[in-house]
Amino acid sequence: MCNGLFKRPVHRVVTNAKNERLLVTLGYSVDHKREMEPLPQPINEKRPPLYRKVKVKDYITGLYEHFSQGTMVIDTRQI
């Protein structure tokens, strides 16, 4: 959405060998037919779009495929 203006944080976890840890992620429902693309505000002549438009359904499908391989789907959407 921000066209690379903000960098994603590195996720770090401190493990504890004595206690089991449970991670729960939550999201919200988005129309799978909608398309995602960088917002127009950070795009100009000096900062062209870095990511291509993609349908939400295709992005989520790629997210699961790349997660199982240990890679980031966002990197595959770069122009």
C-alpha cells in the first residue's frame, strides 16, 4: 500500500523452553475479487510504483504457497 515508503519490521521471538507458546493471527474479510495496489499518494515521477496490482484472492493464495516455502509473497509482486 505504501509503495515501499515504510519498511516492514523484522519479527523476532524470544523462546522459552519451559512453556509452550501459541501464536494466533487475526484478519478481516476482504472481497477476494478486489484488487490491491500501492496508494496513489506516494507515487510520482521520482517514486514510480514498485509493486503491481494483484487480486486479493491471488495474493492470499501466493501468501500460503510462499509461507510453506519460507519466502515472502510481497517480493514476488515487485515490478
